[in-house]
Amino acid sequence: MTSPWGQPAPWPGQQGQPSMLAGHSDRERAVDVLRAGFAEGRLQQDEYERRVERAYQARTVGELGLLVADLPQGPSGFPQAPPAVPHTFMAAPPTNGKATAALVCGIATFFTFGASALPAVVLGHIARGEIRRSHESGDGQAVAGLALGWVWIAGWALLLLLVVAAAK
């Protein structure tokens, strides 16, 4: 495989440096690619053996790249780490639905005088557990629902305690 300028395609991770000396790990990686190509029926036995021999004799990364360039895992198809992409361009994980419900119930406590506080707390705890397991987003919503629910529960408990104390 050659570049548009007629140069051998470099081995993965060595872009632009085909003359770099090959190490043992580079040779083993090339032999692994050849072995996979042979196992898939892409190489005949004699061609496989010749290429393996040449891989162990290769001095440069460029020579290794040429040996595996026509195989799926060669330089163009070799799995590489994905390029660094700023977080703003990546898709955000989905928001947990129970976290949203916890926040809605927490906000609704103002309009229901605390009647939706218990659902807010229950949904908030369930949502936080699911978020930890599934790595969804929405932890802030779950915490806000929990906080609003517990504030109203504590408020009603305090009011009940005052009423009972005043009745004695």
C-alpha cells in the first residue's frame, strides 16, 4: 500500500515515519495480522510463511506496513485509538427518566404542599442507583428531587411534632 506520493504507507501509530526501526512488538503485531489473514483464508500457506519470515527480518516499520497493507487489519484498517474529540461534539448520554420524574415531583411539592415529597425521594434514590449502573446522565436532577422531597418531609415531620407537643 502506498501513499498518494508513492511512499510506503506507515505502520499504525508511526504516521510519517516509515523509516523508523521496527521493534519486537511491531514485528509480533505484523505476524498477528498475518496469522489472522491466514486463518480467514486470505493468504495461502506458502505466502503466509514467506511473509512471516520477512516480518521477522524486517528492519523498519515501513517494511512491516507493506507486508500487511493488503489485509483488513493492516495499516489502513488497524484498530487505533479514536482521535481526541472535544466533549462538546460527543453525544451526551441519555438522561435517566426516573431522575427527571424525581425532579418534577420535588418541584411539585410546592404546589401539592408536600404530597409529592415521598415519590420524589423514592424516585430520586432509584434513579441514582440506575445512573451508577448504567452511566446515564441526570444525577443532578435526582439529587435535586431528593433534596426537595426530604425538605418537605422534614418540614411536615417538624410541624407534626409541634402539633403533638402543643396538644399536651
